[in-house]
Amino acid sequence: MLWAELRHRALGPRFRRQDPLGPYIADFSCRSERIIIEVDDDSHTDPDADRRRDEWFLSRGWFVLRIDDLEVLEALDETIDLIIRTIADRDSIKDPLNREQ
């Protein structure tokens, strides 16, 4: 669902799906804005691995936005609004790892 919206909506910058970056594959990336969107489900049982992965991206100048898959399914418009806000002004997002939102 999210990919269909990112691909078809006029959000401005182009997004890629399943983008290989270094040793990882980002769910979605916007290379021009250096934004990564990770959609997590119940299979993410190792928060330490996710944290190491996110820190690797952050140390290379990427902004990581983690979104729960249920948020995408139940609140797609709000999810797209969050992505638009992130593109427009990263500083409007309190925690780039989405732990406080």
C-alpha cells in the first residue's frame, strides 16, 4: 500500500523500494533527501539489530523513519503526511528513529 502511494503521489522527490545501501536493504529510500523509511511488523524481534542498522544509516547522513505496518494499514493518509513533513523539515520530527512518536 505504501509503495503504491509513494510511487503514484506527487511527493516531490523520487523513492526507491528495497534499495540496497551498504550491507543493508532499505524498505524505501529517497536518495536525494537521504531519507529511509522502514516499515516494521512483528518479525522485528531484535531491537538491537534494528538499532545497529539505524545507527549505521545515521552515521552516513541518512534520516531513518520507522513506521509500524499497522499504522500504514490503518492510517495511510497520516503516514503519508508524516513522510511529507519529514521531506519538508526533518527537524519537525522529534526522534529520527521514531521511538518517541
